[in-house]
Amino acid sequence: MTYETLDYQVADHILTLTLNRPDKLNAFNAPMMNELIAAFDAADADDDVRAIIVTGAGRAFCAGADLSAGAKTFDFEKRDDRPDKQGVPRDAQGGVDWSHDSVRDGGGRVSLRIYECLKPVIAAINGPAVGIGATMLLPMDVRLASSAARIGFVFARRGITPEACSSWFLPRLVGISRALEWTYTGRLFPASEALAGGLVSAVHEPDALLPAARALAREIIEHAAPVSVALTRQMMWRMLGADHPMEAHRVDSRSIYARGSMADAKEGVTAFLEKRPAAFGDKVSTDMPAFFPWWKERRYE
């Protein structure tokens, strides 16, 4: 696939996915939404991709929504780049049909796709990450920041509210009090504050950011079984919404039972006993256990 707003490069089992509108500070628009979803689809389908790094071209990670539409930027009924161009979706009573696909938030579509990803996702926040540029980071697994990064959940300052499923993700990552402070004020804050608040796990000088992200990706690739990583990712994220540890026990039990009889488990133990690196052969595309997925897909309604 040819991308208009992204750079998609795979090397050494690492997909480096670069937001690539540097002249617009990588501002998010409808083509970028569609291409990000397509890129994660492609990555999940490609067994050569074992880890994903997301970063930005130029001096920004993502400056937020493209505001070139002016005052109608967030007025979906007046936008000409929305999925439904046939007018306002109406219900039987003549009101807005809130369950209609055209009401859906584009950033949320991207966050949900990242949430469903089967590969580990590392954010390399190379510069300003504002609005959707900040919220798309939340379903990524590890966030590393450049010392030049500035982050802002600026929605209240634009007269709107947080999007991209961030009302679910952000409090789980940083706690409700800090999440509310950042979203109420809408202020830009430095990478050091993001580190102190637990939003990012490390801050690096600009030239060291991508090497650090690649080193982390290589550690995963060189030591972990891809199917185990895919299962672990979904187990951890989906258990954040579980109402009892029995939900985790149920999935853990199925996963250990299924994986324990597969070639990867035999190789992992044998390699440890023989004091050599493991060569895991099971593939995400063909060897996920029969109980996967264990959840019921949620529909937008």
C-alpha cells in the first residue's frame, strides 16, 4: 500500500511507522486516520513485523487535529471529509442518530485499532504531541519521549472534550486526579512532567530517542515468543476493565494450558536448560490458540 500521510518501513522485524506531514507538524486528518488503521492491519497480518515504533517526521510528533477547516473543524455535520456525506444522520424521531457511523470520532477509531493490535507498540515522542497527538499515544504499550517533547490534552481550550477513548485510557495510566488536571487546564507540559506523572517511562535527548526505542524493540524481538507477546498484550489491556480477578484466572488458565503444549513452550524450556537463545517458531498469523479471541466484540451503538 502507498501511504500519503505515513512512512511505513520494516527492518530487522521492526516496523517504524512515522507520521509524515512535517509541513503541517503531522496534523491529524481523515486520510491519516484511514492510513493508521490500514497500517496496523498490515502489521498484524505480517509475521515479519515483531514490534512497532510510532514517531513523527520533522520537529513534531503530532500537533493535533488539522484545523484548516477553521470554525467547522469539529462540526461533523458541516465537514466534507466525513464518512457519510449524505447529510445529518437522523433517528425515527428526527433527532441525531447517535449510533450512526458518521457520529463516530476518528481518533477513537485509531485508538481502538491500536488497542486491538497483536504486536507491541512503542511510542517515540519526538516533539509536540497535542490533542489527538497526545491521545493516540495512550493505547500504545510503552511511551518514550524526547526532552524536546511537549504534551497537551488541549480539548477544553478548543471548546470540545477529550476523544480517542482517552476518558478510558488516561485515568488508567496516570490516575484520575492527574488526568483531570491535565484535561481541565488543557495546558502544554514538558516531558519531565509526563515522566513524573507516569505517562512516559523515559526521557531521552533527541538524538537518542529512536535508538532507545529500537533497543527496547530488539529486546522483545530477541527474547520473547511472538504468540506469547500477542496474547500477553491482549490479556493485560483487556483485564483493565475486568470486575474480578476470576476473569484474569479464566484467561490465564486457558492461555497457559494452550501454550504449554505448543512448540514454543518446549523450545523455551529446552533453550533455557541448554543455555542458548531460544528460536521460537510459532506464528501470530497461524498459531494463536483456539480460545482466542475470548471476548465478545463491542459494536458502536
